[in-house]
Amino acid sequence: MESTPEQRPVPRETRFDADVARYAARARGMVASEIRALFSVANRPEVVSLAGGSPNISGLPLDVVGSLLNDLVLDRGVAAMNYAVAQGYPPLREQILEVMRPVGIEANADDVVVTVGSQQALDLVTRIFCDPGDVVIAEAPSYVGALGVFAAYQCDVVHVAMDDDGLIPDHLDTAIASVIASGRRVKFLYTIPNFQNPTGVSLPQERRHAILEICRKHDVLVVEDDPYGLLGFDGEPNRALRADDPARVVYLGSFSKTFAPGFRVGWALAPHAIRDKLVLAQESATLCPPTFSQHVVSSYLERHDWRGQIKSFREMYRERRDAMLDALDDFMPASMTWTKPGGGFFVWATLPEGLDAKAMSPRAITERVAYVPGTAFYADGYGSQCLRLSYCFPPPERIREGVRRLAAVVEQELELRETFGPMHLGPGRGVESPGPGLT
């Protein structure tokens, strides 16, 4: 019987992706993030970008960095530009111990694995623990890069609600118990306890103790991602979860926020057995992390006042945080709410009832301001009423102008709602959304 046009195979040369049938099943979870999709427009000079999370490294002493690069090539160039051990440059691993000491971590350099940013560390951890269909518990909302990793390894993400003090312990206990009751096993809890991305909130000490106790009770591993821990604006850094339970917590750190992201140097601090698996995974992924970058970071830590540099970064980001919060107070309608971060890079805002941040985004771009819609930070379709605002890169006057433009868009949307009624938001509208301030 002759096939119909619908049944005939599409010629390879006319397919949009001629190799679509060849991809592994896990490739179906690999999609561009909403942040990446904004780059082409958000980077235009006429647009005030409150979207990206790029550190502002203009305050780095480039003369010092240039000098140490020159000396590194002359003095250790052969070693720095060759292969090295997969676990990472030994002197740098020793220095990382000093970097972690302010958050209360006492460890051995032999348990540190250097990675290509903390993003690779998270990828390696997920690779060695998760099979397709395994469960990862994550905050709601959560870091978009982590959700991309979990999707790529075909994990099922179970979100746990947050409030203005971070992850809610009772909700975590209930979520883990529910997964176990369904016959599945939670492979780990993924959390950013300090100045969380995207919300900017931090866990108080009593919640940290409660979360560790819950994970002990259910025998759940904790993956603690801490890129912003040293960038608090007031007081001493918060004590790491890893400091109170070294056997249960894999701690991820990065130099992207405290030095420069272009060198792509991060690390994982893990219990011995996990460390061994991470080294093997690192060998299969890259043979070794970039040797030259590790030598650069090591030289920087040795020759420059890195603690003083972090203090300078903290003061710069505090000024920008203040500019954003002041502008939000001055321009936004009373029906809009937002978090008040004590450090890090981000504010998490909730639009008035009936507004959709994703639907509003093209109109905001037209008004020359960019943000990230909240749906980017959920694995389950929630967050449409929320948005992430970043204050780390633009100077204070640009932040204020960006918020002013955004407020005008919000006011226009409210006028449309008054005229035509609220639109249907689907998952994540109103009090159904498990974001900060909404539970």
C-alpha cells in the first residue's frame, strides 16, 4: 500500500536537525536557559540589563594581575602550560583551605578537587550519583544552571518552598518523606544557603541545624553551593553547613565571584570516597582542569591581598544593592514585593496579582530594560508572577534608571489588567507559587 505524505520519511537534507533521531535520550533535557536567550538583547548598550549575574571585576588591580601573569610565564611557564593531575594543583588546594576558613571549614587539601568553575563540580557530583529518574531536592526557586545539570542527567527535581529566611525545614522533611513513601530515593539536597541565586535570601543558623538534622534522619546527602558566601554586606560570613557535618556535605566553591570568572576555577570539598569518584569523573571529562588558570589563581592568592579585594567587592556590591532597593521603594507600586538581600547579587521580586513576568518581558525590552522571568528558576512551571533583578554589574545610576523603566512597564500592565481583567497565569500564579514571601 502506498504511504501517505504524512507517513513518508522527511529527506535528511530538508530536516531542521538532520541528526535528531541520533541523539541520546538525555539530550532532550538540554535546552537554552532563559538567561542565555536574553543575552542578545540585554547586552545592547541602550538596554539597562538587570538580568545577568556577571561579576563586576572593574575593581580588580589589573596591573597586579598583569604582573603576575608575566612572572608566571617567565618563571613557571613550562609547568603552567602543561598537563597536571586531575585533582588539581597541590599548592592551590592548600590555599583553598584558607579561603574556606572564614565560613568555619577545617579540612584537608587531599579532599579538595579543583574543577572548571563550581558549575563543573555540580555536574560531576550529579554524574556520579544520579541515574535517570533519580530525585534531587532543590529550593523553589533554584539556580538555573543547576536545573540545567539535573535535566541533562534526567533527574526528577522536587522543589521545596522557601520564605524570606530560605528553605523551610518542615517542608523539606515532608518532601523527603513523600519521595521515600513513593518508593524512590532522594540522591541529594541541593542548596545555596548564602545570598541564594535567584532570591538573595540566606538561611539563619537555627535553620541550618534543622536542615542538617532532617537530612541525617532520612540519610540524605547535602550539596552546598556557596559562590557568594564571602560577599555578605554586614558582619562575619555565615557558618557553612559543611563545617557542622563534614561526612554528609559536599561543599562547592568558586573564584568566579571573588576573583574573576574568566579563569573558570572552582572546587568541590568532599568526603574521601566521594572525592575519589570525583577525581575519576574529572579525568574522564577533562583529563585535568586547566593548569594555567590554576597557577594564575594560586599566584593571585599568594601575591595579592585577596581578603582586602573581597572587602572592596563587598562595598561595591553593597552600594549597588542599596541603589536597587531605594529605586524599588521609590518607583514600584505598593502591590509589588521583593526580597532584601544581605549580600550576593540578586533581588527576587513578585509582581502584583494577575501579572505575568514572562509575558511582560518583551514589553520591558521595548522599554530598554531586561530582567529574568521567574519561570527560569523552576523545574515545574511555577514562578510566572516573579522575576530576578541583578544589581551586580550596572553602576548605581544605571540601576536606578533600569528600575524606573521597569516600574513604568509594570504600571502599564496594571492599567491593562484594569481594562481587560487579569490574565490566566497557569502554574505559579498568586499564592500557589512556592517562592519567598508567597508561602
